[in-house]
Amino acid sequence: MPITISDHAPILVSTEGKFKKPLQNFKFENWWLMKEDFQPCAKSAWQSTAHRPFYARTNHLAGTLKEWCRKKKPINQELNLLEEQIKNIQMKPMQEQNHKLEASLMNRYEENLTKLTEFYSQRAKKHWATKGDRNTSYFHNAVIKRRRKNQIVSITDTNNVTHFNPEKIAHVFVDYFKQNFQTNNADHGRPYLRTQPDAHQQDPTTSIPDKQEIWQILNEMRRNASPGPDGLNVAFYIAAWEWIGDDVTDLVMQQEGEPQPRVIADNTKALLKQIWKAKDIAPRVQTFAWRLIRKALPTGKRAGKYSKHIDKECSRCSAEEDEQHIFFTCPYARAAWFAKPWYIRMDNFISNSTSIITIILNLLSSDHPHASLTNIFTFMWCLWKVRNEKLF
């Protein structure tokens, strides 16, 4: 409102906000694994729907676990009750104290405190037991800050219309990616996995992992990583692998067919293992690195084979766009590597290199002070992000 006579301006406040709080989706809680009756309950719920599709079984399991959790006392309430019982015992004269009961209550208190620690550890996404006290205000605040940061309250669509309703926000995201990735090709879901390797190479990306490899991949992933649409995270699948592993493997086979012998060079295996085990590499960079090494990035050359609407040429220099061009031979990439803090002439690394793996390994084995696994892949992820921002 305008200032007319006084230097004080009134403020008009609207109490009718447009933001609508979205429904809370199911997410698996890692501390549930510490409950004795979790495994029997979850296993029974899963096996009772053996005749149904996988997605329906996960939905049924999620509903069962929510109902099971609802019947449990909240962790803080259980802690307060145990603390009161321990206090009552300790307030009695020494000769009347039941030390056996006290020790039992202390063990239960410690177990519940561990559950509470796991509860906040999963939400804070911080290094927990090794780098701080448990249940401190720092981690509580980290949970709140992360929750606010991840919340999307509004979004503007391509028609310049701002949406506040969670369902409409979701539709804007879906429509955006549909428009970017739609194609008439039958393999449009994962077209890059159908790419043919060079004549002198065996491309492992078209082979399907077997049960043992899926189990190995799970163990190399972060247990606290955000879950997929089913709400079940890595920690759950590892804990339930004994009775869910066959069904997960069958699902993969239904999507891609029977597994084929997988030929992966030893240096590629070692590099992938280092990437997944590195704690200082962001999860999004780890995923990017995995897709890069496994030839799964939708470059112009690869994606252009499956749609006439996708340009195979680089958006900056019009050369054919493959991984090596995007990250090393494009003039833009060369300039980026030659800038601070790298000061690297890429000609020295790509002249005798037959693959992108060789270039990366040569960088890692060089004496460059910044050529660490984290720095190299994070920098390459930045190049990929800048490429996408220019393209889309």
C-alpha cells in the first residue's frame, strides 16, 4: 500500500495461502529393522501376495508396514517411560533396588536410543556416529533444513502459469520430461542400452545382471540414499534379500530378458568400485559416473539413432557428439580443462587413448595435484550439466 501522509506504510497480509500441503508418501524407516517382529511381519505380507505384480506387492507391503508401525509406541514415548522406570528403581534404598531389572531396562533404553539415532541419521543425511554425538540439536536442525530445502511449494509451467497444488506441480514435471524424451522408437524407455558397441569391442551394457550381481550392486550403494517410488530403500532390500531377492531378479529378467555373460575389464570394475565406495562424491555424481563408464549417457550420437528429432551434432561446435567429444575434445571442454585450476592440455591425454576409461585412468595416474577421483568426476559432471542447460 502507498505511503501518503505518514512515513509508516501499512502492510496488507493475506491469510488465504495458495500452498497446499502434499500427502505424505510412504518411506521405509531404517530403525524398523531393529524391531524383532519386523522380519516375520514383512515376510508374511510379501509372501501373501505372490500371485500379484511386483508394484502391487510393494504397495501392499507398504500399507502393512504403516499399519504395523502405527501400533508401536513412538520412540520418544518409549524412552520417557523407560527413563521413569529406571529413575524409580534408583530412588529406592540400595537394599531394595532390583539391579537385574535395572540392567534390563538400561539395555532397552540403549536400544531405543539407537533407534532414535537411526531415525535422525536417515533424515539428516550426515556422517553420524563417527563425526558427532547422537541426537544433538545440530542433526535435528539438519533434518529440518533438508526437509525445507527439498520442498517445492510452486512451479511455473511453459505457459508461464504458476501452480501451487502438489498434483499439478507433479504434472508439470512429468510433462516436461515427456516432452524432452518422447520418441516413436519401441525402446524409448532405455534406448541407450541398445547401442551397438564398436566392432573391436564387447559392450557390456546390453547384458543383464544376475542375482549375485544385483546383490553386489546393492551392497555398494548407500543405505540411507533416498528410496524410489515404492518407498523402499537400499537398507530394506539388503535386509529382506533372503526372501525378496528372487522376486527382484525375476523383475529384472521380465524387463530385459535372460542374463548374458558380462564382460567387463578389470580396470573398469576397479574404477566403478572406487566410485561407489567414495564417501566424498555426491550421489548424483556417482550415478553420472556410472552411466558414463557403462556407456549409458544419452549423447547426441547415441540418442540420435533412435529419433530423427534428436540432433547428433554438438550444440557448440557441430561435431558429432559422443562422450569423448563432450568431455575432452570439444573446444569448450578443452578450454575448461586448460583453465584454472587444471591448466591441462587435453592433447597430451587423448592422443594415444582409445577410450574414455583410458583417459580418466591416465588423469588419475598423473602427478597433477587436483587429479583425484572426486575432482575429476565432479568436474565432468559440471561439463555435462552445462551441456544440458545449453541444449534444453
